[in-house]
Amino acid sequence: MSTSIWFWIAFHIGVFVALAVDLVTFKHRGRELSMRAAARRSVLWVLVSLGFNALVWHFKGPQHGLDFLTAYLIEYSLSMDNIFVFVLIFSHFRVPPIAQHRVLVWGILGALIMRGTMILFGIALVQRFDFVLYVFGLFLVVTAVRMLFQKHPPRDFAEGWVLRTCRRIFPITHEFHNQHFKVHVDGRWMLTPLALTMIVIELTDLAFAIDSIPAVIAITQDRFIAYTSNICAILGLRSLYFLLAGLMNRFVYLRTGLALVLGFVGIKMIVADYLPLPRVVSLGIIVCILGVTIAISMLKTQNQVADKDRE
């Protein structure tokens, strides 16, 4: 069942209005988000996404509603893992917390284009060549194994080819200039370290998308559901970052849970013709895996938090 162009238009209007309101309210605050404010915004973004899920359920039916919820849950969970790398990037470039929000907002706008293109291309590829589903499934299984047995590798951002290339092409200042991406110095325009940070964030998101887009296509091949669930998950990433950036050491088993989820989705994609699973069962398994691994992580690190509080 195709989706009316008006649904696409309405969704994008809603996205840009939400981003504009978020930018205006954050600029009006004039300071970084506290954990309490980040928690409120994170809950708000989740409620907005679930509200949109209810509309999908009503207008497109319960099957598409379950597909949206499952894809959204997977993408939102993967976003939690992405935050770990974002923390490393911001720490490396010494980006002030108040400027991090602007980088993440522009990163969202880039993700709208990148992920939309990748989803539409991936679904078109699957619909034209059936064997691509098995390739995606195998890719997810390999990704799951890699996540399960490898920790986050140390990233030397200073020596990366991206940064070396940028420094050769663009003149870049040595210091930040408030929240500006470019400044006029000595008669010429120069990029600031904040612009360099945004470039790395965008390329990092592209790398994450290569892993996550096949997972969404494994859940649904409806372009509207795959795209909107992905974007709804990304929209909550900014608030989630400020909420979890200082707590990432508590999610010690998160990558294990995400690896199990990706492995399950990959295997499900490979054996779908021989052993189809109901949508509700798939959603239940994913929720169970994530819930158990997060709960165990919280319990394991509870003593560490207590010891830190006593200090």
C-alpha cells in the first residue's frame, strides 16, 4: 500500500517545525542542558514518536504500526551506542557543551538526506534483487559478531584521513569562535574547529547508518515506515546525548544487547521464507533482549555509583 504524498509532506513539516522550536528554545536558554531538562526533552521526543506511531497504526493498519514501533526501537537503541563515539569526538575537539547542541542539530539535517537516500536505495535494491535480503542478513550477523567480541576501538581523530584532507583543503582556525562554523579572519573566511567536528559527526553517522539501515529494511520494506521510524529515532538523539553522555560507563552490557538484537534481526531476515515470525513475537524478543541487558548493566554498576557518592 503506497503512502500519499501528503503524508510525506506533513511529516517533514512536522520535523522541521519541531527542530525549529527546539533550536529557538535552546537558544533562549543560553546555557547547556541539565540532565533533568535533557530527561524531560527525551521523554517528550519519545511521546511524540509514539503519538506518530499511533497515527501510523490508525491510517495504515496494525501491521505497519508494529513495524514502525519495532524499527523505531532498534534505531533508538543503536543511537545509545552511537552516543559513546560522539562523546569521544566532542572530547577530542574540546567542544563546549553549549556548542555541542548546534552540531547535533545540523547533524540531524544531514541525516535526513543521507538516511533517506540510503533507505530508498536499499529498499529499491531489495525489491529488484531478492538475494540482497540474504546479503543484508549476513551483513547484520557479521556486524553482530563484531560488536559482541570487539570493544570500541581507540579512535585517533587527529590523524584520520578526513581531518588531514580537510586541513589541506580548508583554512581552519585554532580556536572556537562561539558557536560559529566559519569566521572572517585577516580578510578571508576560515572554518572553525566546530565545523571540523560537524564533518566528523556527519561521517560517523554515515558509518552508523551502514549498520542500521539493513536492520530497518529487515523489519519493513515500506519506504514511509522505514524512513519515518529512522528519523523519529534520530530526532531524540540530541536530548538523549545530554542525558546519557555522563552515564555511558553504566551501560556495560549495552553493546552485547545490541549485538544480540542485530544478530536476531539478521538471522530472521535470512530464514524468513522458511521460518516466518509474527511481528509481535519479533518485537517481544527485541524488547526482552534490550530490557534484560540494560537492567543487568544497571545492577552491575550500582555499587560503583554508591562508592562514588560516598567519595
